[in-house]
Amino acid sequence: MNKKNTHNIKVHVKKGDTVKVISGDDKNRTGEVQEVLPAKGTALVQGINMVTKHMKPDAENPNGSIIKKEAPIRLSKLMVVSGGDASRIGRKLNDNGKLQRYSKKSGEFIN
């Protein structure tokens, strides 16, 4: 039986973060993270990696349709934007003794 390693992985992006795409067709575009899928190592980003999906006819839409929607993109292709510039992310203790993300470029904490 093939079992994949499905334990939760710490990721550098969270829902609501603004991220910049660093490679691929959408390179240098930015968007807001809508959902993070850590087990798959992907995230859904608003307006990034758009695909065309053909919908079958159903009761609500008797003719069917063609829609554009976001597809998941690999986390390795994303960098968090803080202070207007994309930066790598680290974790360190803040003043309250809690582990918090920070921008390695500017040194600022990210909420």
C-alpha cells in the first residue's frame, strides 16, 4: 500500500497574505492568498494561474458554460510581499515571547 507523507508542513504563506509569483507564466504578478493546501504544497491565489473549465449542463445552467477559475500553484513559486517588496520569510521570537514570521529583507514582523 502506497502512503504519502501527509503530515502538516510549516509553510511560509498564510491565507490573506499578498504574494508575488517568482517563476512560471504568471511571473512578477501579485495576488492575495485565498487558501493554502499544506499537504499538497500548493495555494490558491486570487487572479493567478487561471484555467478554463468547461461546465456540464445542469438544472441551474441548462446550456452549460465555460468559466475561468484559479488553479493551485506550488508554494515554492511564491514569495510574501511585505512593505511593498517580496522577501524570504523567517521565524523568530517577538517581544511577547511568541514565535512570529518576519521579513528577512527588512527585518519587520509580519502579522
